[in-house]
Amino acid sequence: MDWKPEEENVIRRYLLDDATPEERRRVEKRLLEDDDYGELLLLIEGELIDDYAGGAMSQQEQSLFRRNFLLTPYRRENLVMARGVVKYAGGEAAGDGLMPEGEMNIEERQTGGAARRKRDIERGRDWRRMLFLPEWKIAAYAVLVLAAGVGYWLLRPNESEVTAALASMNRAFSEQRPLETRITGFNYAPFPKLLGGEQDKVDYVAVERAERILLDAERQGPDVAAQHALGRLYLAQKKIDQAQNMLNAALRLDPDNARIHSDLGAALFEKWARERPDGQSTAGEELKRQSLEHLTKALALDGALREARFNRALLYQTSNQPQLANEEWQKYLASDPDSPWAEEARSNLKRLQE
């Protein structure tokens, strides 16, 4: 593969959840159309882990990496492994006893091993990229599968499938989103209520493709990324009970995942909202309480998670708590002043004030 540096930088930002909406759409479209592009994404994902483990990231990228990238157990496990490789290779300099100071060159001694660490990262990147050349690919995968006792490379295909499924889900709901609440990882699309009536602009072929991919991935064994993605798909399909069950299963595997808490809060909110026409009930109030609990937990784990902030503001507004809703919309707009989601937030805030 011969990719331009600009394209690789876009994928890097996409994986760190720092890409623009247009860049996200472009990446997800390419993932659906080009198998080699999916391999490039996996390659850059590995390089991100190597860069973080080797201390080769800027402060901003480190922050994005911790907040947005380390969301799945497999990525966290891969980071532990990458740190072990860096340490074994002498990346922590003479202080860990792995590389005596006398064996360093002058530059390495002056920089405390930073130059050697940088060189090791670059060598690892060259080696990794060599494996993705067409003439090496078959042999490389055969060796890696045999060596995957720790599960590092065996988990990668499943993650790739989940990424492709999420891209397909965004394509399916690109013109119209199914719920007023926000689902994590979904790009902006208008809600039918805001368009002035119910309209059907869903790409059902893309929905079926995403569901098929995710069901196949989930059958391979308990996997938090696949279960979370499947829960989001069920939520988008308004299969609320199935979404709730799948998100609860994902949460059992990863109880401190802010995004799963946010999506489970959204599912419970939608379930509560559907029961409200029947009047106040103990069961309904319990659903609202649970929804608020999960959304609040999501924000406690990640205060910058916009989907959770948006959904909690919507919950306060729908449950006739105008002061709390006003405060929550203001906080949302402070973190997201310019996106189409912000325009909806302003519209909701205006209705409150009127």
C-alpha cells in the first residue's frame, strides 16, 4: 500500500476522535469500499499504541489517546504489551537495568535514552509497515496467527469488523437519525420531529449489513466492542429491550466505559419516554432514575463526553426540570458551540426560555 501522509494523518485523527465531521464521513465511506483501507486503519492503530507506549506523542495526542482511544479492553491490553516491548528493548534507559549506560552512545546518554527510544519506535514502524506489503502479507499473517497465543493479533480482525459495522451504521442513518437522543459514534443527522413530520430516509441495506457483521463478531465470543456496537444498532432500530440487554452485557465486561453508560442511559430514556403517555407510574419513574444514573456515571467517567451531556439535558427538559435543563444545555454549548448538535441545543434552550 502506498498512502499519502495526509490520508494517514486523517485516519490518525479519526482513531483519536479528533477528525472533522467531513473527515469522519470520508474515512467511513472508504472503509466500506476498500479492504486495503481497513488494513491501513489497523496499521495506524498499532502505530498509535507504539507511539504512546514509547512516549512519542504530543501532550494533546496523549490526552485524546487516553480519553477517546483506550475504550476497549483489547486496546488497553495491547498497550500493556507495547509497553513491555519498549521496556525490554531498553526504552526506559539505564535506570531499569536493561541498558547499561556504557553501551549508550553520546546522544543517548545526553537525552536519557530518548534518542534510542525514538529510533526503536521508528524501526518498529518500518517493520510493521513491511508486513503490510503485498509480497509479505500472506507470510506475515501466517506467522502472526501462529504467534498469537496472547491474543494480540487474533483480536484485531474483530475490531476491524466492528469499525466497518459502525461505518455502515453511520451510512444507514446519515440523512435522518432515529432518536432525538444521541448515540455515541453516530454522526449528526436531523431528527424527523425537527423536520416537520415522520420521514423514512434510512438505508436499510446498510442496516442489515451492519447487523450481519456484528452478529458474526459477537458469536465468536464475548467481546465488549461487538456487544456495544450491536447495542447501539438495536437502539437505532428502536429495539429498546434488545439494546438494553446487549448494552448491559457489554457493561459487565467493561464497567467503567463512559460511552456504554451513555448509550444505556439513552436506551432507558427512550423506554421511559414511550411509557410517559400512560401517566406517572412507579415503573416509569424507575426507568427515568436509572437513565439519569447511567448518564451521570458517564459524565463522571468522562466529563467531555458530549453525547451524555446532550442526553442528560434532554432528560431534564422532558421531565419538566427547566432549571437543571437550562444549566445542562449551557454546559453542552460551552463544550460544543459550533456543530449541528449545538444548533439543536440552542433550539431546546430557546424553548425553555420561552
